Amino acid sequence: PAKPIFAGQLPPGLSRISSIVAVSSCKGGVGKSTVAVNLAYTLAGMGARVGIFDADVYGPSLPTMVNPESRVLEMDTEKKTIIPTEYLGVKLVSFGFAGQGRAIMRGPMVSGVINQLLTTTEWGELDYLVIDMPPGTGDIQLTLCQVAPLTAAVIVTTPQKLAFIDVAKGVRMFSKLKVPCVAVVENMCHFDADGKRYYPFGKGSGSQVVEQFGIPHLFDLPIRPTLSASGDSGIPEVVSDPISAVARTFQDLGVCV
Ligand code: ADP
């Protein structure tokens, strides 16, 4: 089993964070960033001090999902640390705020960039740091999990992609690192129209999955045009509509991380 390398050498910028929560998926496009951002703003709405680390270097979505005043990360040149930007009180770091265009990088370079962003950022005192993980369970993800002392993981999937083998990969990676997988979020599972509920991807085998892997919580998120529109507008849905059923689901998720 992989040995956590953070033991005894926790990066100083991470030392005053109580909980580090990874939001992870096996594939891209399943709504991982949507879940990460809305979870973070839900926790902030509950009064917690929160940061988001967008570790999706290949496709950073945080810059389109939030509207911070400054869209470029500042450096403290004396301490050689990165100062997060901020939106509605949540601290934000993303490669998309690093002032570089999307680059073509090989795996080890990506790992290097992620580690540098994560470990040289001065996060300050936080109750939660939510990490929007790069999709997949390869070396990049493993390295990241070894640098950050994760306290919990949330796995996001969609019904048609809710293949045992995929979720199993995620669970296996986190269990190797002794990180508890606290919830699976089954995204885009249904939508309501004309008074009826439709399951466009079929009914997910969510409950089977959580049973089989002993994951304590399963949450369903519907397909909701406002969820994607809010992602594009820069105001997370749980901020613009804090009393919707979706916002309540995020509050329940917030309680279990
Ligand atoms: P990932 O991080 O897994 O690549 P994103 O969170 O970026 O996925 O979501 C992919 C796209 O799907 C985005 O345009 C997002 O707004 C949209 N989306 C995600 N979840 C939902 C949902 N439940 N209803 C409608 N659109 C969604």
C-alpha cells in the first residue's frame, strides 16, 4: 500500500486546515466541479471557513464557476507563498488563476504544478478545504492524495457511468490511503417535466454500490438547467437559490463531510 508522504512533513500552508475533502470522479464531465463548488459554498453558508483547490489542471472550471474580483493569484514575494483569491468569503486557488493558458503537460509536470500550487499556498485557518480532483485514479491523483492529508472523499458519478468497476477504483484508491469515502453523489439522475419524473440514463444502481462498498451516504442530484446556468454565471446555485431541494441535498452532504 502507498505510504502517505505527508507524515511529519505537512506543508506549512496546509497546517491550519481542519478538514480536507476530496471531490473525485473516475471520468470527466459527470459534475465533479459542480458538486465541489456547491459543497464548498454550502459549508461556507453554514458558517465554516472554506477554501477550494481546483486541482483539475487540464480543465480548470473554477474560473467560470465563481466571480472573484481578482482573477490572478498573487505571490507573497518575501515568504514565496501564493495568496488565494476570494469570492463571497471562500478562498480559491486554481491553475486557471495562475496567469497561464492551458498548457500541454505530461503527467509528472502536472503533478509538479498541482503540488506546488497546493503546498505553497498560504491557506490560513480553514475549517474545510474542498479539493476538486482531476478526473481519474492515476498517478496524478495518487500523488495529490499523498501530499494533502485528506480527511474525507466524495465520489461523483452519473447513473449510466455508475459502473461498479469505476466507483470501485475510486474507493480502492482512497482506502489504500486510509481516506474514508463518506458519500457517493449520483448526478443527473432524473428530471421532472409535465408532472412526471424521467430517468434518462436509467435508474442508477446507487444503493447497490453503497452497500457493496460500505459507503455510508448516497445522494441524488437531478438534471437542472439552473445548475449548469449558475455554473456558467459565476454564482453557485446554492448561493443564488439557497432554499431549493438541490441546496438541501448539499446541506445533507455538507453534514457528512
Ligand atoms: P466535471 O467536473 O466532472 O468535468 P462539471 O461539474 O464541469 O463536470 O459539469 C459538466 C457540465 O455539466 C457543466 O456544464 C455543468 O454545468 C453541467 N452539469 C453538471 N451537473 C448538472 C446537473 N445536475 N444538471 C444540469 N447540468 C449539470
